[in-house]
Amino acid sequence: MDFVITADDSIVAALPDPVWPVVLLALIQVVDGVLCIKPVTFIAECFDAVHFPRKYWWVTPPIKFAAGAGLIAGIWIPYLGALTCGALVLYFVLAISAHLRARDFGRNLFVNATGMLVICAATGLFSFVI
């Protein structure tokens, strides 16, 4: 397995080990993408709560599907899974900031956005950072 030593002396794996958290996160992203095609009620309410314009709702399924594909391809393509996992962490940091900016301090912030941030960060740490 290939490793890289970063500036802070942590070791980052080129390929995920173990693989199962990456596969699980990919599955979550694909299911989320399907739920966003014609947003189910709780997703539509989340989009509305952060004032995400309806004319842009169509971009979320391709983003979710691309994340799922990047995670799965990253099982065999060095660093792609880690990069995709990092991009998902950034995505959910931005989602949290959108909820904070909209003063949406309920379930959408604490269960949806923060929960997914924890899952993505944990997957990245558990599967890619030694």
C-alpha cells in the first residue's frame, strides 16, 4: 500500500483500508441522490430552510452520484477516495454554514448536516488516515 507523510507528520493511505466505510458512505450518497431527484419532503424542507433556490435543486443529485462514484472508484484509484471524502467534508461544512446563516438550528442542522459531516470525517479518518 502507498502512503504519503503530510506536513504535520500524519500518514495518509493511497487506497482505503478498511474499505467498508467507504462503500457505506458511497451507498449513503447514492440513496441521498435518489431522494434528491424529486426531493422528498424532509429534503425539500431542508433546501427551503437554507433558502436554496428551487431552480438549482436539480444540481444536487449529480453531485451526490458523483460523490458515490468517486468513493467507489477510489477503492482502486489511488487518492481519489480520500479526495472525494475530503470534498464531502467540505460540502457538509458549507451546508452547516448555510444552516447557521439561515438561523436554522433544528433537525436539519444537527441531524442532517452535522450527522453527515461526522460520518464523512470519520470515514476519511478511519479509512485513509493512519
